[in-house]
Amino acid sequence: MKKQMVGNLKVGDEVETQAVILELNRAAFTSAQRAGEFFLKLTLGDVSGRVKAVMWDPPAGDEAVTAGDVVFLRGTVNEYHGPQVVVSDLKKLDKTKVNRAFFQPVSERDIEEMAAELQAVIKEEIADTDLRTLLEAFFGEPEFMRRFSQAPAARTIHHNCVGGLLEHTLEVVALCRGLADLYPGGQINRDLLLAGAILHDIGKLEEYRQDSISFEFSDRGKLVGHISIGKEMLDQRLAGLPDFPADLKLELEHMLLTHHGQRDWGSPEVPKTVNAFALFHADLVSARMNQFTGIMKNHPEGGGDWTEWDRFLERSIYMGRAGEERED
Amino acid sequence: MKKQMVGNLKVGDEVETQAVILELNRAAFTSAQRAGEFFLKLTLGDVSGRVKAVMWDPPAGDEAVTAGDVVFLRGTVNEYHGPQVVVSDLKKLDKTKVNRAFFQPVSERDIEEMAAELQAVIKEEIADTDLRTLLEAFFGEPEFMRRFSQAPAARTIHHNCVGGLLEHTLEVVALCRGLADLYPGGQINRDLLLAGAILHDIGKLEEYRQDSISFEFSDRGKLVGHISIGKEMLDQRLAGLPDFPADLKLELEHMLLTHHGQRDWGSPEVPKTVNAFALFHADLVSARMNQFTGIMKNHPEGGGDWTEWDRFLERSIYMGRAGEERED
Amino acid sequence: MKKQMVGNLKVGDEVETQAVILELNRAAFTSAQRAGEFFLKLTLGDVSGRVKAVMWDPPAGDEAVTAGDVVFLRGTVNEYHGPQVVVSDLKKLDKTKVNRAFFQPVSERDIEEMAAELQAVIKEEIADTDLRTLLEAFFGEPEFMRRFSQAPAARTIHHNCVGGLLEHTLEVVALCRGLADLYPGGQINRDLLLAGAILHDIGKLEEYRQDSISFEFSDRGKLVGHISIGKEMLDQRLAGLPDFPADLKLELEHMLLTHHGQRDWGSPEVPKTVNAFALFHADLVSARMNQFTGIMKNHPEGGGDWTEWDRFLERSIYMGRAGEERED
Amino acid sequence: MKKQMVGNLKVGDEVETQAVILELNRAAFTSAQRAGEFFLKLTLGDVSGRVKAVMWDPPAGDEAVTAGDVVFLRGTVNEYHGPQVVVSDLKKLDKTKVNRAFFQPVSERDIEEMAAELQAVIKEEIADTDLRTLLEAFFGEPEFMRRFSQAPAARTIHHNCVGGLLEHTLEVVALCRGLADLYPGGQINRDLLLAGAILHDIGKLEEYRQDSISFEFSDRGKLVGHISIGKEMLDQRLAGLPDFPADLKLELEHMLLTHHGQRDWGSPEVPKTVNAFALFHADLVSARMNQFTGIMKNHPEGGGDWTEWDRFLERSIYMGRAGEERED
Amino acid sequence: MKKQMVGNLKVGDEVETQAVILELNRAAFTSAQRAGEFFLKLTLGDVSGRVKAVMWDPPAGDEAVTAGDVVFLRGTVNEYHGPQVVVSDLKKLDKTKVNRAFFQPVSERDIEEMAAELQAVIKEEIADTDLRTLLEAFFGEPEFMRRFSQAPAARTIHHNCVGGLLEHTLEVVALCRGLADLYPGGQINRDLLLAGAILHDIGKLEEYRQDSISFEFSDRGKLVGHISIGKEMLDQRLAGLPDFPADLKLELEHMLLTHHGQRDWGSPEVPKTVNAFALFHADLVSARMNQFTGIMKNHPEGGGDWTEWDRFLERSIYMGRAGEERED
Amino acid sequence: MKKQMVGNLKVGDEVETQAVILELNRAAFTSAQRAGEFFLKLTLGDVSGRVKAVMWDPPAGDEAVTAGDVVFLRGTVNEYHGPQVVVSDLKKLDKTKVNRAFFQPVSERDIEEMAAELQAVIKEEIADTDLRTLLEAFFGEPEFMRRFSQAPAARTIHHNCVGGLLEHTLEVVALCRGLADLYPGGQINRDLLLAGAILHDIGKLEEYRQDSISFEFSDRGKLVGHISIGKEMLDQRLAGLPDFPADLKLELEHMLLTHHGQRDWGSPEVPKTVNAFALFHADLVSARMNQFTGIMKNHPEGGGDWTEWDRFLERSIYMGRAGEERED
């Protein structure tokens, strides 16, 4: 059955589709005859947007639902300060079995293709045997590769989609490759820089709740953070490679820990090697360019020359496209 | 033989003692007959202070000395912009065999006594079996305990002495105990708080070069930092305790990572649990009170009511002791 | 008559109780027949919470009411976007005669007990005669003691309740006592430190409007501030103690002025004596620990592991209680 | 006898003059025959500058001198890395009796004239009886007026000279008068603004040590600060004027406390009345313009178009005088 | 016909007036019979305030209206969460022909009078021929003078009204004149300072859209900014005065570029000449005093002693007028 | 004649070479027989370093020398706290005729080659006719190209050498090219981005004194700054291209003005177009990578694993080259 997208529902539509419960409030009836009973006020979502809903006779006990659940529902859309679904029927689904593409935005680039590109970088560009062995210990493991390919790179700001981490990682690799070309003075260790680029955000795999359809942070993500988790994952993997050189380990740890570049941006130390310094700048440029172009992509057609104020970038963006219209 | 203290050397003294080479510069002779030869300009130190020295015919080859070496030397003190030792003879010593008390300031409190106090806290105050087992895994190991007892707590600012880490740790334990008493609402987990207090600075053991007589940072200390090293030491130790509860592990990791309280003070995350928050404040108060009272201790008798400007605290301190003289 | 708590009112209830008017707006009727007349939209409050209300025929002239008034009211609760009291009858009460416990949260600790504890500190712990005399000049005066016992310690953040100032003061005393024990080097003057702890916030007595049931700031509180008011109160009291030593006066003034620790936190100077420095840290720890545990107390049962975002602490707090459930 | 200015001493000069001892170090002889004896290394100063000096047989016991003393000395100038006075004879003078103009820079404007101008402002411009009475209570007292006329306005940055406080006060009065003219909307209370301008820095009288020839801060100045001292002086004076209106008192207190404009500039509160806000800006402009023009005045003739870097203003100043040379 | 002011409309009024469309949203009908059609939700404004409006049958095609348009409208006011105009008829007007005084606040001072005052400053106070010639090249041009007289000085904070730029410019001139009087040491070049004051904000003429009735920024205003636009206008004008001295040009450019005083306030360089430094302070004081007194002017009669919190000044303002009531 | 490099001079050498006078002080003789006469203390420099010098009988009148002059000198090197040239003969040279390569460091890359590369970018990569015409108007002018090729990119931090501007510009072009490749979404206008990269620092040509052998700032450089000078140069050039599209002009102006990215880094506006945003990041990365690798290049062989503290980067850099030694 084709999915009805909640962002397209109109007053009068009959609804029979899947959705994720984004918000759920239990509200008491005020009429005397239903005193002590409750109904549900819901916000339902999928990749197309969100819609309000109400359910007068919600399921209880084992069948009760909660925020974060994915459900199958039946109902009708009526008007109540905009469209609102009156839900007649609601059934919790097994989150691990639903089609995530209904609920999570997916990278514009093909995930398979990106995964292959990353594997090629490891195989073809990393000449150093120790580093390549380490990378293969991670990315040669199918389950690791699967999770890495599904993870987002960030919750709200940049690369927030399935495949986002992969896309961001490839961008950082490309930027690091460019820097290695541009500064050929022998200071940068190209293999080390690319390896650091590939590994820098591995901690993101545990920063998000795997079971969350809406990319929520895990408790560990909030209490430990992807930088320290990443270093821990590196240490664990290296524990299985006893011959890995200590100096390379030290540089890689330093690169992972310092890739945010400044203490107040979450790195416990600042980059003190040229490879860590280059990685930090590549990560910064990737994150910031995506933030900027992401705002442009979200700007509606016909929305005028200026985007809404963005509180992270602290500016509106000018969309005027000088020179372009004349080219055809 | 009794050690001659370099801080007490006077013009005319014959010198025959041990010292650490704090600075060493090779300087070329300008006279024609010694063209191409070098002499040494040195700064020698021990726990009493520092003195300039010069050596016209320095040892070479295997016997050459470098900054950081501990040496036995013979010479005479003459005047050259203040006292200067003209060294006639110089021999490198095995740093691991010298009496460190000659070269490193030692905590005012007795180290044995402090070590016993810490063991008592672990044995008598930590009721939680998991936490006590973990602490004993660290502090029950004699080599760990020896290194912990010798380590300084900081390079330049507070508790900068042998035993400093032990002294600081006990202060933080005492302050945490006080906070647990003061906030009995059941929010603070006393055992966890004390365990965190005991463990919070274990990473300091590897932040300093063990072979350095003047508490120099190790490369790892500078590239990884004691906060991340501490978390790593905790992870390694817990790998040997497979039944340790995951929730306690998460809280302890969080406490270690956040004990500097703010990102720009070097913690990759801020304290988000009440135990981590209490630990941060206890650590802060111990560090700051020691900084302040340390400046007062260094203020010379008869140096007036105001100390020198301190660039870390950004103030001079008023030494006037109101009310005290009247009490006798 | 037992007070009906406004936080518990339900649709259909008959109301006959006291409340404070938190907000009051006069609104014009839009129907022709009542053109030129006004009705009242109100927010009513007490210690249990707040409720909307409407009054169609409000009292006028001398009997008119305004925000901040405490009133006796009669009415019925109906539903209008949630419960709303339709007020039929409303009478202003003499604010000084109502039971403040109905309108202001009260410290969890017993006020009498805390007052006795404070008196005991003055009597038993302050050996210095001058300091004890000064403290008794303040706290031996029943009216001062009464006001001190009723005052809150802060408007919105910590210790915001009747008795809050007393509770906060005792916490700061306890923390200072701990610091005096921990740093026995003779630098801290214990009597002076405890006296400063007891006096540090006396200016709070005039920072709040005495007649305000909702802890509003007085004009003087906003224009002069509790730090400068406190110094002024100290100066006035000392004017009556001509033999009080000048050096103790200077230290106490300095402690009161600097107890916020930094200029941008409202202290016109930074602490430059060890007693002022210790007091600042004790005050900081008390304020911050209360802020943190206060958020935890307000977190609803079943509200999940994470509290709402707190804009003062700039974080959510993790409520997970590691290790605790296993202890029973 | 005419004063020899130390800034003009040349090698070979015989010296017989007064000077203030800016720095004094006791140094041990290194020769055997004078072992245990000391000589003095001095820096001597007067309003013209400073010069090094040495004294081989310094006075001892009651006649010993210390930094801050004003002395009469005899000696000869020889060359030792520049001119150095070899002092043969040295006698402490009574600081209160020397001609301060030898040692302290004096305002370029005539002090008598400025004092008269200030009195005229009080008499002729302050129409409000209460305010005029208050001002006369201060400035009608000859001793207060004498001290006010002698005080500097700042230690190192602006108006650092005898009469500096008077000069600065008149500038602030003039700027406030201009603001009252420019904003005639009835918001500014001209009498109150001028009174605040006259009183804003009275605390400076006790911020400097009266006995110090080099404008050193007093202990109270450093521990309490001129802002809180000023408020205290105002309170004391008002205690003798029981009919002074409470609302005027509140505004004046607010103006004194907030005239630095921001908390991190030392005001415990920010200006919240238009009079306090205007006063802050007038004070700021006077201080900053004097800082800037002071650097220009100190720039030597022929020193080029750019001054030295100024670390307070964080810039060099361009002295180029566009347009001026063409005007004659 | 007299304009009906939208801020005064009451339920039941018949409306026949001009207004500017501040906001416009097209909304779909939800009833079946009008499916696919739209109605307009509007916010209409004029200088008196704003009002909601709805139009069920909006004009289409060439007669369609959009936000920013000025319209003539007919309708009736009914009640829908407050007054709402039901518009029956709506016609776009030629914005350049409407009476701007209906839509834009106008300076309290008479614009003709201010313009004459500015011309007099140029003619009578600027003795330097080059500078006067330059100023006349700008202000002698009627179109420039017309636009200068109509421009606001700022979008939201100070002098936001027709004539605001002129009023602000005269204030800055007056403040600079006062500074030139106060610092007669020959450092300030009075003619240059006044010329800079007159010219400092000329870039504002192109920072706002000329066709906007609500002072919206132009694209150039947002992308280039009035500081750089002002420098460009100066350069263009000077290109027509080939004999203008290069040193004066350099100083004027510097003054225009640096009049915001700090980099983070938008000046690409800091003031490095005394004239630029004085101009910056005069501009600052004018802007800040207007901000402050503007908040006071907007405070409603009977609104109590304290204004609303102002997020730019980060404070509430105390309106209490000490001393004033006693003066009559 | 081959140039003797001052950095290589040794005690006893006879000197006959060119040098630039970096510092010059006139000092008075202290001996009676030469009273009133002066000698010169000099610091002489060339690209190899600097050396002290003294000249007892300096040339006077028209032949007098000053700091910044390039001279031909004869003398001998003796020892005075290190080598010092006793100058017997000194003659000012025409700065425009000397071989600048003796006095100014030169880019490691060949200038001709870089110039050709830049011309190729303009000719081959810029498809937009308007932009290419503009770039050719600048870089097709031989004098402009000569100056552009000789200019440094920065005074002290990065690319401080002849050809530095060219080298930096090509790096920024390369980084922008990489960003255009990486973000092919159609948002970036590649031609515009590359044109902005080529033009972004043209203002540097007038930021430095052309006649200065040591890259000193010009007065205009300090008072106007290269950002505003660059915009002015662009405006002037565009004045000669009347058909240049206004939208492209606006974008280019915006790119030049905002390429420092933040107000406190000297840009009067922040980047609000994607092209300006990309250019800022490319410029930042080029500047920062050069700063970092420059410190590494200056680190002496055998200087240990850590560089000196760098006050701009606020860190020492770790030189350890993990993985590299194993590769051969």
C-alpha cells in the first residue's frame, strides 16, 4: 500500500497510513458523563511534515502508545484551527520493521555509492599498512558499515538525514585531500590525515538512539559525547591490533579529540599537530557550508530574496543569483 | 653527605653537590684560540631555588649533559651579575636513583598518612560493593598507589608538589562529603560522589613525565590531556570488571569528563547529573583556595600588606590580618 | 475555613476562597448595550499555582482592585480553554493580615529551628567579642530577626521562599566552617569568616518589597542592590559601636561587597582577602547547588530521565539514579 | 634654593636637591672586607622624571629610608648604563611639608580658578534647595574643598595630577549641561544631573593615600573602592540633613553607584534612570577623551606621525594634522 | 477627507480610509463550495498602529495586492479576538503620491527648521574652504537635501522617523561642538570634526529602500552597509573636487569608516585620530540617549514607575521623577 | 660583488656590503672632550637576519641616514655582547634601485610561474564575460600585475614575503575551486566565486608602503584598511565599465567587504551570500594553514618535539612525525 504523506492531508480525507507519534498529551474530559476518562491530543509525523490529531477512545494497557512510537492508524481529517485527524483506530508497529524512508529524510546522494566511495578511499589511497589495517577493522565489519551508512551527522544543523554521516565524512575526506595537495611541504602526513578524516566522527554512531526514528540523542550521547565515545571506540579497536605503532595511535587520538578545534566548541584540547589542525578546518568548512546551503535549500520558491533569520548563523541569507540568469 | 642547597650558595663558596639542569645553552668562544669550541651556560636548580652556572670545558660524547639531567658537580661560586657557579666537574646521575626530595617540593602533609586516609575512605565510607571493588582495583595495586602518592596535582598553579595529587584528592573528598551532608534530599548518591572524587584526577598520573624531576608534561599529557586519559584508565579497569553496572559506569565516566565544569575550562561536556555538578564545584573550590593560600604562603615576611600581582587570579592579595593580633 | 487551593480547582467547582491577583486587565465589552463598560480578565494565584478568572461586574471606586492585591472571592469554575473562574463577588483583604503561607512557598526546613541554629552559631562559635557584639546588635533585635526569617534568598533562581534567606545563610555558614577546617594554615580567620557568612546577604531584607506577596523587588532593591544596601546596613549598625576595630570593619565591608566574586556578577570589587575569597566560594556553591537540586525537585514523577531545558544553567539534567535501585 | 630636576641631571653634575624614593633595594657587598654589609640601589623621582642612584653607606636605624620617602640628598652623577647618582648624603624630609609641586604633576588649569568655577556652579546653577544645601554641606567645608582640589582623578590613565579630580569634575559638569540642553524633553532633571556630576567621584578622596606623594591607592581604596566609598560619604552627609527628600537621595545614590555604567566596569548596578544614564556617558567621554589627548600630549616633537602603541586604547594614534598647516 | 486612524477603529465602525498592508496571507476556504478559492488575512497599519483585517473576495490579476502596498479600503469593523476589519473593497494606491505623514512617524522637531539649522552650520561654522565646498557639494544639491531630510536614522532603535537622520546629525554636531570647546588644546580640528559630524551617516540614504513606507533596508544596505556606502558617496563627490587636499580626504574617510568605534560594532577600523575618536563618542551618546529617552516616551501614562524590559538596553527604566513635583 | 649576509657575520670579519637600517638611535658621548656630539647605535638587517652596529662619526646634513634607509657600509666586526659592526663608512642608496631580494624574503614558489598561473585562471576558468573583462582590466595592466606580484599578503603572520599575495591568492582560488566542486547544487556561482577569490585582497597593494623595504603599513593602510581600499579600487575600475551588471557589482562588493567573515575580525558586514561565505572560509583556511606550517618551518632542526609557544595560535606545536620514519 502506498503511504499517505501526512504533510499532504486535506480536510475531508480518509486516512489509513503509518505515522510516528511526535508528541502525545493525555487530556481529561470536562463533561460530567466522562469524568475521570482521558482522550489523546497527538502530533503525528513522517518525512513529509506533521499534522495534529485527536483520539477520543485511546487504546490502554499493553496497547497504549507513547511518544516515539510508530503506529498504523485509521481516521478522518476535519478542520480545527487547520486540518486535524480524528483517529478511530491506532496500532503500535515494530519500529525495527517499518520502512525508515517514510520517517527519516535520506541523503540526496545514493548511500550505496557513497559507501563504495569510502571503501575505495581506504583501499586505494591509504598506503600506510597500519592505518589501512585499522580502517579495515572498522569498515570491513558489515554491521559497523551498515550503522555508519544509516547514521545522521548532526541532530539539527547540518547533514541531518540517513546517510548524513557518510556524506559528511566523504566531504571531509575531499577537503583534507585538497589540503594535502595544497601544502606539499612534507608537514602533512597524507595517509594519517585521510585516516583521521574517515574516523573523526565514528562516535556519532552511539551519540544517537538507534531505536529512535527522529534521531534523538542517546543518554550516552548527552553524558559522554561523540568525541569521547569516538576515542573509546578507537582504543577498543586498537586493543585488538597490538602491533599498531604507538606514535600513530597518539596522533589519531589527538585528531579525534581535537577535531572541534576549540575548547568552547567541545574539544578537550586544541589541535597541536598539523594533521589535527587540517582536519579541524576541513570539518569546520564541511559543517558550515552545509548549514549555509541547507538554509538556502529550505527557502521556499517565491519566498523573496532573503531567507528567514537563522539563529545559528545569526543572519538572513541573500538568495539573489547575480549573473546566472544571463548565462542562458 | 648533606646536600648543599643552591638557593643558599654565596660568592666564595666551594660547591660539591647535586642539582638538576633547568636550562642549558651552548655558547661559542669569541677568542681566536678557542674558535669552534663551546662552553656551557647553565641554570641549576633544586628544591631551594636556582643559580646560574658556567662550565668552560664541558663533557662531550656519552658524558654530555642536557636540560632535565640531574648531575653531581664541583665548582666555586664567583660574582657575575649575582652569584654564578664556575663548574669544574660535572657527572650525570641516574635520575631514578636520586633523592627526589632534593629536587621536588613535597606536600606539607605526610604522604603515608594521606595514603592511609584515602584507603580508609575507600574501605569505610564506600558502602556500594561495585564502587568499592572498582576503587580497590585501582588503589589496591601497590604500583598504582605509589605513583598516585608521588604525583603533583598541577604544574604551576595549585598543589604543585610530590603528594599534591593525594592532598588535592582528599580535599575534594572532604568537600564532597560536606556537600552530601548539606543536601540530604536523596538527590546526591554519596557513594558515587565520593568514588568520583577519588577517581576524578587519575589521568594526572600520565599527564606528567614520570622521568621528569621538574613535573614536565608528557607528550600524551599535552596531546590527550588528563581528562581523556582518566576516562581511558577507567574504561580499561572496568573492562576487567564485567559485572560492573552500566548505569554506574555511565555516571562515573560523565563525572570524570565533566569535572572541569565548562567546555572552555577543558571539559568536553558540562555536568548534567547532580553528582557531577557537586564534584565540579568541590574540585573548583579546592583548586582555587589552594591557589589563593599558596600566594599568601609565598609572600615574604616583611613584604608589606599586599602581595605581588598574580596574573592567574588577576589581583594582589591583602595580607592584613584583622582581629588576630588582639586575640592573644 | 479551609483554603481552597487554586491549583486544584476543577470545572464545576463552587469557589469561596482567598487568592492573590497576579495579573489584571480591564477589557471593553463589544456588545452595544454595555458600550463604555469594562469587565476584568484576571490571573489568580496562591502557593499551589494559578488559574484564569473573569469578572463581568467588577467593583469600582474605593473597592476597585489591582494586581498584587489579596482578595476574598466567590464564583464558579467553568471551561474556557481550560478551567476559568467566573467571579461573582470580590473583596480586597488587608495583605498584612492574611496567612502568607497560603501565598508564598515556605522553606522545607522549619523556620524556628533554623533561627535557633543561627542564634547558636552566633553565641557558640564566634569567640571574637567585637564580632559577636556586632552580630547580636543585628540578630538580637526581634524585628530584624523576624524579617530575616521571613525573607527569600532570591527572586527566581534559588531559595525563593519564606525562610529562604535563613536557609541559604546557614548553608553558607556550614560551607565556610568546612573551608576553615580544610585550610587550617592560619590564613583564614574563622570568626571573621563565619561572621561574614552570617551577614553577607542582610541587604536582601530591603531588596524585596515587604508588602509584596510575590517577592517583588523594591525600587531600592533595583536601584541600589542588596550588596550596597548590606554595606549601608553594616555601616549604620557600626556607627552605634564606636569601639569596633577599624581593621575588622574594613574586612567585613570588603566581604559584603565582594561576595559575588566578580564584577560582572555584581560585586564592585573582587575578593582580595582569603576570608572574602572563601565566602564568595561558599555563597557560589550554595546558590548553584540549590539551583540544580531545585530543578530536580520540580521535575514531575514519570517525566522521564531528562528535565526540561533550564535557561539559567543552559542544560537539561539527567535524573537517572545509578546504583540506587540496587541498594534495597 | 631652586630645585634641581632629576630628569635634567647629566654626567658630571653635582647634586643637592630633594627627590622621592620610588624604588629601594638593599644589596649585599660581594667583597670579603664588607661581607654582611649592604648598600642601596635606588630610583629617585620628581615631577620631571626619574634617575638611578646608588648609596654605598646608607643611613641606618631611625634615619633609615624606605620607598615612598621624600629625601634631601647630596651626590655626584656618574655614568653606569646611563647617568647614576652616587649619593653621599641623604636625609628624610617631612612629606607633609615639602612642596608637592616638585613631585606631583599639576593640572594645566589653575586650581583656584577651577575651585571658583565649581562653587559658582553650585551657587548659580542648582536651583533645587535640597540639592544645593547638600552640595554646600560638602563643598562649603574648607577641608573637604582643599582635599577635593588636590586629588587626582585617576592613578594611571586620565587626569593623573593634582587638581585632576577638580578638572575632571568640571568637564563632566560641562558635558552634563550640554546633555540637559540637548534633551529638553523634561525627562532629565537638570539640577539633579549637575549635582550628580559634582558628587560622582567624591569617593576618590579616600581612594588614594593622602600621605603618598605618588598617588598610591589606600587599602580602603583597594578593598572598598571609590564607588562604594562615595556612596558612604553621601549617606553620612545626608544623615545630617534629616529633611532631605528620600526620592532625591535614592536617585543620587543610584547615580553614584552606576556612574561606571556597566558591571564589568565596576558599577554594582547599571544606570536605570535617565539622569544616571546621562552622567555615565558624560563621565565616559571625559575619561576617554583625556586618555586619548593625553597620549597625544606625551608624544615627543619629531616623534613621527604615529604614537607608540597604547595598551589601554589598544592602538597607535595618528598625529597627522590635516588641514591645519594651510590655515595660516 | 480626513484620515481614519486604524489605531482608533472600534467594533461597529464603518471604514473608508488609506492603510499600508503590513502582512498578507492567502488562506484556503475549507468549505466544499469554495474549494480552491482563497481569502486574505491582512494586517493593516498606519502611523497610529495596526489592525487585523479579512477580505473574502480579494482582487486578482493586475489588481492583486501584496505586503508593502498602500491601499484605499472600505469595510466594517467586527469582533474576532478583538476588532477586525471585514474589507469589502480595496484599491492599490501609488505609494509615491500618498501622504507619508499618514504612515511614517515624523520627527518631533520641524524638518524645515532643522534643515535651515544644518545649512547655517555649513555656512557659518565651517571656515575651511575645502571642507565647506565639499559640504555644499552635498547639501547644496536640492535632491540630496530632500532625501537627507526625509531619511530615518535607524530602523528600530533610535531616531526611527522621517527627519530622524537630520535630527540625529544636528545632535552629533552639537555634541562635537561641545567637545571642541571642552578640549581646546589644539588637537581637535574643529572644522574637520564638524564636517565629519555632518557627513558621518550619509550612507543611511541608501541603506533604506526609498520606496518603502516602513523604513525597510535595501539589499545594498544589508550587503554593503551604510558605513561603506557613505565612504563610497564621499569618494564619488571628491572625484569632482580634484583640488581637495589628500590629507583632509584621508581624515574624512577615516572618520566615516570608524564612527561606530569598534570592530564588533561594525567599523572596519577603530578611530586612530582625535577627530574620529571625538566623532565616535558624539555619535554613541546621541544614539544611546535617544534609545533611553525613547523608551521613556513610549511608556504609557499610568504604567507605573518601571518600563517594560528593553532587550537592547537589557534593563527596565525607572520613571520616578525625584524632586520634580516639589518644584511648583 | 657578492652580498655579505649580515646573519653570517663573525667577530673579526671585514664588512663591505649593503644593509637596511632597521633601528637607529642617536646617543650622546659622555666624555668631556666630545660633549654635545653624538654617535649612532644601529640595527642593520637583510634577508638573512640582523646585527648590531655602532658608528662613532656619523654623516650629517644631507648625508644623514634614518631608519628605513638602505645603505652601503664598510666596517669591522668586533665583540660587544655578541658581534657588533663598527662602521667606518656609510652611504645612503636609492631604495628603488637596490636588489630587493637582498632585503625581503621571497616566496618559495617562482613568481613568474605563479603570475602565469593566475593569468591562466582568468583566461580559462572565468566563462562569464563581464567578470573576465573586469579581471583583465586589473590584471591585464602590467603595472598593476607587477605590484600585485611583489606584494606580501600580511605583515607578520602569514605569507609575509615578496610574492606572498600572489601565493595566497592562488591558494584561495584553489580552495574555492574545491568548494565549488564539492557543493555542485547550483547555489555557488563558480565564476563569481573565483573572481572574488582573485580580487579579495587587492587592497593590500596600498596597505603597505611601496617604498618600505620591510613591509611597513602605509598611513592609508592603517587608517582605511585593505578591505575598504579594495572596495574603492573595485569601484574605480567598475566606473570604467559602465555596462557591468549591477547585481554582479553588488555581490563582488559584498564579497570583498565580508571576506574576514566576522565584524570583530575587521569585516563591516558578515557574509550573507553563499559565494561570500565560501570565500571567507577559503581565505581563513589559507591564512591559518600558513600560520601553522610557518611555525613548523621556523622550528630549528634539533629543537625538540615541541615548538616555542606561539602567541597568535596560543599553543606550542608538536613536531613528532608519526608513521613517517617507517615509510622508507
